[in-house]
Amino acid sequence: MQDLLKQIVEMDKKAREITDAAQREKIDSEKDVVRSREDIRKKYLEEARRRIAANEPKERAVAEAEWLKAKKRDEMLSQKLDRLYSENGDKWVEEITARVTGE
């Protein structure tokens, strides 16, 4: 009977050791997963920052070119309006005045 009890206690002890080892392994695995996730996140952010830095001058140049194009278009429209006003301004004033006064 003593031997049977001793075997049961011994088996229980081994089972606890196995369970404890499995629990430690589980905790270590969870820590590894968290570490790996953080490493992947850091690498992804670093790559994204690198690509942004690499693309910034190109994007800035494209935006600058578009802005200059729009500025040139606006200047041309302004000159055209000034020219039309200098050619037709007096006529328009007379026409507006006539319409308002009913003449």
C-alpha cells in the first residue's frame, strides 16, 4: 500500500512538473509572439517612413509643377480679362447704365 501511495505521489509530482513546464512554455511562446508582433510592426513603420522620405521630393516637385501651371493659367486669364475690360469697359458701363435707367 505504501508503494502504491508513493507511486501515486510520484506520478502526481511528475504530472505537476509536466504541467508547470507546459505552462512556462506557453508563457514563453506568448512572449515570443508579442515580441515578434512588435518587431514586425517596427519594421513596417520603418519601411513606411523610408518610403515616405524617398517619395517626398518627387511628390513635392509634382505639386510645385501643378501649382506653377495653375498660377500661369490664372495669370493668362487675368491678362485676358484686363484686355477685354480695356477694349470693352466703356461700352459695358454704358450698357449697364442704360439697362438700369431704362433708356
